[in-house]
Amino acid sequence: MKVMIPTPLRSYTGDCSVVEAHGTTLAEVLADLERRYPGIRFRMIDEQDAIRRHMRIWVNRDEVRVLNVPLAASDEVIIIQALSGG
């Protein structure tokens, strides 16, 4: 499936904005991304296996906040990194 990568994470993907990944859940897709692009998962997922609060992940047109969301090969995953600071 297609995974859209935000600009701050593109250093992991060789500057690719769209990559392919495989899995039947969001957790599996992120694990596949980690295999292909070592270090990228830690930027999105914390030590408690939760999506970091400054990250937003959308499957098709729905925001997801858990990793066990089922996915189909035709789905599109969009990763957005929120800006923070003051």
C-alpha cells in the first residue's frame, strides 16, 4: 500500500514522499517501514507502543490513534508530523 511520508521523516526514505509498505494492520505496516527504513518507526511510535502525540496518522480519510487498525492492500496511509513549540 501507499504510505505518504512527511518532510521531517524523508531523510529516512531517501527523500521519497511516497513509499510502499505491506501489512494487514497499521502496526504491521509500520514494522515493514522500519525494516525498509531503519529508525523511522521510533520517530512515530513511543516506548509504550503508542502513536506519539505530535504525530497524526490517517488511513484513507480517517485519523487513527491505535496501531491495531486493520488495513487492506488498497488503503492509503498518510503520516503527518504536527509542528510544536512556542
